[in-house]
Amino acid sequence: MSDAAELKKHVKQLQNSSTNEERVAILKILKKDFQVTEAILRESKAGLAVGKLRSHEAKEVADLAKEIVKKWKNEVDKAKGVSSGTKTAASGKAPAVRKPSASVTPVPTTPAINGKPNVRTAKGDGIKISATGDNTRDRCAELIYDGLACDSGAPSDQIISRATGVEKAVFSQYGSTTAEYKGKIRSLFVNLKDKGNPSLRESIVSGELSPEKFSKMTSEQMMSEERRAADQKIKEENMFKSLGAGEPEAETEGFQCGRCKQRKCRYRQAQTRSADEPMTTFVTCVNCGNRWKFS
């Protein structure tokens, strides 16, 4: 079985795992037993699968995923450097660089500063996009490049293709570089740069999420599952707080707390939906402070 096929098998097991113990065991195998190349990562899509776990709620899973991504990125970068050096030594000339759809000047990778990894940008990669002939549009494409490339190990040509695809899709929606067009580009860039949402960047760079579909997504749709859950929790907390100025809560033993199983609770009812819908009951456990609601 080839390295890519073997890696695919483990990636499938990782995606189908149901417990954190299973995920940790598979990640340890990936970290220890596999040395990868760019071609193997592309064929197996292992980088995307592991990268998504960097923001996992379980710290051991997230930390292992981060270590693997860093290890694989270093291996790919090292292989590129060796390949480039070998070609140069053999010919006595600088290796030819395939010309992408934008002007690209290869630059050496900037080392980590103060222990922090270098963040990729168009400027740092020596990228100058000139795909449309319109200065505003090309600068917007470079901004999207910055969002996609910040922690990616993908080749510049691949990221350029995705960035120009996103800009083209946004431009087709607005027809010109209007304030709305610029606002949409900024919104996409801000969501791409979110450190807690690496899977969004990776899904676009890998081609799993098309530029056309991404260009039409709202900020809420672009959120990671963790961020969406946190926002929902904040909304519920605010709902409870907003009831503070209402009538005093009544005490009852008619509800059982799901956390501590005690029955001493306070509750209040409020009409949070339309008048023909039932009232929402907000309950607070006196014993442990747990809160819940139902209609």
C-alpha cells in the first residue's frame, strides 16, 4: 500500500472517530509514523482533516493537531528547499519558476520572531497580483491572499488562484468596485484571519469550498462551530440578565436540575416569541446556579 493510500486510511478513521481517545490514538500514529510530501498531502487531504482539529475543544486533540501540522509544514518546506538546491547545483543556474497568473518573486522564508511563527502575506511571499488590470481589484485579491495564506503551507500559485477566484466572484455580485464591494471583501478577510477558524481557510485553499460559494456566505455562516456555540451561550446569558428588572422569581420544587439533581429552583416566565406562541420559562437552580429554559 502506498504512503498516500495508508495515510488516507488513517484520515478516514480520524474523521469517523467518535471519542477523543480514538482521535488522540490516530493523531499519535500520524505524528510518529508518517513523513509527508506536498503530493501525498494533496492526494490524501490529510492536512485539511488534521488542520480542522487545531481548534478542537479537547486540549490534547488540539495540541496534537497543531504539532502535526507544524511538523508536516516543515517537512514540505524542507523538501522544497532540497529540490530547489539540487536543480541549481546540477545546472549551475537558478531554477526556472513557472509563471502564475500574477507577478511572483520568490523570497526566502522569514524565520520565527521572538518564538512566534512567521505569518505569510502577499508582501512576504513576494506576490504582486495583477490579474485584472484594475488596481483596486488586484489589491483586494492580495488582501484575500493574506487571509488565506497566513498559516498555510500551500504553494503560492494555488493560493493566488483561490484569492483571485474569490475576488472575481465578489466583483460579479456588485459589478464594480463600489463601497458594498469593498465592504464584502473586508468582511471575508476578517473572517479568514480569525485564528480560531483555521478550517475555513483550509477548506478554500484545498478547493473543498468554492470561491463562488464562499463569496456569498454571511459572517454567521463562516463561523466555526466553537464560535457559534459560544455566541449562543452568550445570547442565552443575556436573555437571563434581561429579565433582572422584571417581576421577582418564584421558588419551586417542580423542576429538577440536570447538573446537581436538586429540586430547589427559581423560575420566571416571559413572552419571548409571538403572542400566539407559549411563554418561555427560565429556571435557575438555587443549589448550583445552573440555568436552563423551555417553552
